[in-house]
Amino acid sequence: MSRALSPKKLLRSKWTAVKPENKEKHFVVVEVDHDDSGTVILCVLEAVYTQRSYAIDWRDLNDSRTWRAGWL
């Protein structure tokens, strides 16, 4: 299932992992990287509990089996 996700609204958006690992359930997008043409190529999620960062393809956030928008 895919939902509309605007790359312009990614920064500081909040996400919940469907299957948390290492007590990392809630995340915030702390960085959005663009290529030279301004197209989003990846985003960096930071786990609220551990402050660890993970770079992912921003389109992966559309996978409802992995991510939910907001903190649930």
C-alpha cells in the first residue's frame, strides 16, 4: 500500500517502526539529501530512544509493513 508522501515535508517528520528493534520504535527525519537537480535521494532517520541515525531511501517510508507516519 502506498500513500502520498511529499519529499518537501520530510524534514522533522515523525515515524513509527512497525517492527521495532533494539527499543528503537520512534524516529524523526533529521536530514534530507538532494542530488544536484534538487531531487530527494535519501533521508536520515534518528531513533528517539538511542539517538542512532540511519540513512534510508525516502520512498521506503511508503511501505506500511515497515513504517507508520507519526508516533503511535
